[in-house]
Amino acid sequence: MTLRSRLLSGLAATVVLWSGLLLLPLMVPGYSSMRQTVSEIGQIGSPARIPFAAMLFVLTACLLLFAWGLRDASIQLRRSSVAAYLVGCMAVSSLGVGIFAFPHPLHNVFGMSEIIGYQAPWVLALTWRRAEKVRTCVAFSWIMAALVWCAIVANLGVLDWHGTLQSLERPVYGIVQRSLFFAWFVWLAGASLMLATNRSIGGVGGGSTGFATTSPSPKCASDRLDP
């Protein structure tokens, strides 16, 4: 699989998730995307349980492929690959959510662990900030990181179900939860497209046909991997 194909897997993951979130609720009588959580679509006993899990398994595969591509792109750009591993963490969290359906105790454990993967946008922006070849992607990542964190703060009310914030959000909590998914996956799709079409990355567009296994030694400290 080419580097470009792996990078485009981020866009594929976004399409898979949002197709599932739009179509699968149609299988659940009485389900409200405005009020109810995403997990309730595929909860134990739901008619959408199997399709929901299958969607998350496909999503996991796409995220892992993108993480692999992002890691290779990071190495080519001589930048930290931490963001790639954070995307990989999101894949693991998604897999766990799919295997352990709500209300299984481990479902919420894996759901909460997604907070690790949500850090990928700002980590990429910070660690790639000096990479001139991808400055548009870096700027986009900073913007989306801010939106992701706004959505995270909005979702903190779930930690205190009887608190003031949650009481205000409860009638529209489905939308509040989806705002976090929306922000992170917009970043994923945007970064996926920007990197997959960036001709300065080997194996993408007009670059070299594959990932370079050898490269000239850095001439100075600034040319080395920038954490």
C-alpha cells in the first residue's frame, strides 16, 4: 500500500464514521440523535448492535492505516511521530468501544480513553511547527485543536450527571457529544487530504514512488528530528 493511500485512510475513516452516525440511527426505533449518545445506537439489545460494531471495526482499520502513513510522513519530514501514535490510540479506543457495547463497564473506560487520541491535532501542530513544507496543515491543526478543546470542555458535564452544566446540556447532549467527534474528524479529514496531496512528501503526488529508506545525514542540529 502506498503512502498516499495510507494517508487518505484518514478521510476514509471520517466518511465511515459519519455515514454510520447518519444511517444507523434509522435502524433504532425512537432514537434521537439530538438527545441520545452515539453509544446508545449500538448498545446491547439494539437492532443496530452488529452494524454499529462493524462500523467501528472498519473505522479502527482506517485509523491504523492513517497512523502508519502519518508516522512515515513524520520521518520523511524529520519531525516527531507522536501525533501518529496518538491517532493509533484513538484506533484502540474505537476498537474497545465496538467490542464492549454499552452498558458494559469497559465501554466507558475505552470511551474515556479517547481523550488521549483527541490530543493529536495540537501535538502535530506543535511538533511540526518548523516544517515549512506542511505549514498549511500545521495552521489548520492549531485551529482544529482549539475547536476540539472547546468541544471537550462542553462534554465535561457528563462527569457530573446531576450538575448544572449537564442539566443544561441534557436536552441536546447528543449534539454536544457529536460536536467533539465532528471537530476531531474534520481535523483528521483535513490533515489526510493536505498530506496526501503534498508533493514534497515522498510517495505522494509527484514525489518519489516509495518511502525512502535512506536519506542524507543532517548537516546541522536544526535538520534533525524536531520533537
